[in-house]
Amino acid sequence: MNGFVFGFPGLKKEIDMDRGMLWFDNNPKTDFKVKIKDAATYYLKKYGISPNLCLVHPSVLNVEIVSEDKIKIRPYRSVLPGHLWIGINEKS
């Protein structure tokens, strides 16, 4: 699975993510919490810091929640189904 780091200064106010990685997992058999944990584990291994924000398509989640790993999970319409945009919000 490949990860890409994104930084979009123009969108920063709207999404509050300083650095992020796009993660794809469309396996319907994998639990949503497991997908978040897998992406967070990969992010930590690759970048040396634990993510604290994850953006997902609103069809997956329609309200903000906080995971067991203290990652804020928010709906964001621009994230395609099957994708997670996971990263860092330095204000959190």
C-alpha cells in the first residue's frame, strides 16, 4: 500500500490538516476501526509521528468522533469512498 504526503495551504482553514497521507482500502470485509488503525500504524512507521486527524467520506461517517487511539475522525466530502486522509493537525 502506498502513501502520499499532501500539504494544501489554501485548504488548511477548511480541513485543519497540516500534513497528511492518502490511504486506500475498499475491502468491505475490513472493519472501519481496523482500517483507521492500519493507516495510523503505517503513518507512524513511515513518518515517525502518530496521526491525530483522519478525514473520511460522509457516507462512512456523518459526525466527528474520536478513535481509541485519540485520532479525530471527521467527514469530509472531498475524500472519495474507500479512502482515508490521515495525518496531523498540530493544533490538536
